[in-house]
Amino acid sequence: MARTDRLLDLVQMLRRHRLPVSGEALALELDVSLRTLYRDIATLRAQGADIQGEPGIGYVLKPGFLLPPLMFSEDELEALVLGMRWVARRTGGSLSTAADNALARISAVLPKDLKDQLDSTLLLVGPTVVTDDRAEDITLIRTAIRRERKLLLSYQDASGEPSDRKIWPFALGFFDQVRVIAAWCELRNDFHHFRADRIIRMTAMEERYPKRKNALLKTWRDMQTIGEVI
């Protein structure tokens, strides 16, 4: 393993542990000697990593450290590029633009060899049947989730029956063919899933819903999985 990759792996290992981890355990996972591990820790400290601890006690990395310059393994680069390309191709609107911008920003600060690997990644995202004509609605839904605000929907279910709904959106699922809102529905007094392509009209409200979105998400996960969508 190249030393730069090993340093990156060491940082990632330390980030996984909130409590001190012994040098022996780190050396064993990296498949290096203790002497090599101590040299790597010294190198990271010299580059600004706040690694606290010493031999016989263990080591812990305080938050906020990035290897200068930004480093990724080959697998991480491919995962990053594929993920960003998926978002750019499959979401539309501001989220798609943000993915392109984020990838360009990361590329700009990578070392040349990693930048060349990023630019030459041949993992592609295929076409989708979902059009971006609902991109504005998706942006509105994302904003409502972020701000924990209610939405008013004129909605048409699978049988074509229209209804007006006031919902508390807390999650948005991106499936191959549909976009699905997970929300609390005031009309049904229960959790429901709403397909974005069945929304006739939608209005964002300034009224904040009474529970936090993370609490709603946890309760929803405990109660059900995404199955048939109304």
C-alpha cells in the first residue's frame, strides 16, 4: 500500500473511534509494524492532525482535520464520481447543478494524479424515465423538509381520486421511476407516502410542523417501510 493511502486509512480509522484506540490495534488493521505506525502518527501530527495520546494509552483524533491536499483512494474517487453523476442526471433543478459544482470544486483541489483519475473514471449513469419537469416542485419539497414547514397539496391517488392534503414532509426518496415524499398527513392522522408526479398543485406554508424532522423519520422507520405508494 502506498504511504499516502496508508495515511488516509489511518485517519479514517481514527475517525471511526470516539475513544482512544491502541497503537497495536491500529498497526494490526493497517498491517504495519508499531514503529511504522508511530512514524505515520508523527507525520499526521506534523501536517496538523490533532491526534492525542501516546504508546500504552491509545490514540484519538479530534474533529476537523483533512489531509492536505485532499486525498481519496481509487475506490472512493469512483464512488464519489458515480454518486455525483447519478445526482446530476437523476434529480434535476438546483440539486443537479449542485452535484456538478461540487464535483468541479473537488477536482480543482485534488493533486494532479488524483485529478486525472477522477476525470478518467468510466463509471456511467444510464438514462432515466423520470423527466425534470417537476424539478421546481422537488426544490420546494426539499426546502420544506429543510425548514420543517408544512405543505398544502392537491393530490391525485392511484385511482385518480383527488383530495386536498396538509402534510409534514420529512424525507424525499429518489427511485428509478418516481420521487416519493414521506410525510405525516393531517387528513389521515398517520404517515403516508406521496408520489411527486401525482401532485396537482402544491403550496409551501410558513407554518412549522410541531415535531422535528429527525424525530418523525425515526418513528417512521420504526413503524414501516416504503411499499405501495398511494
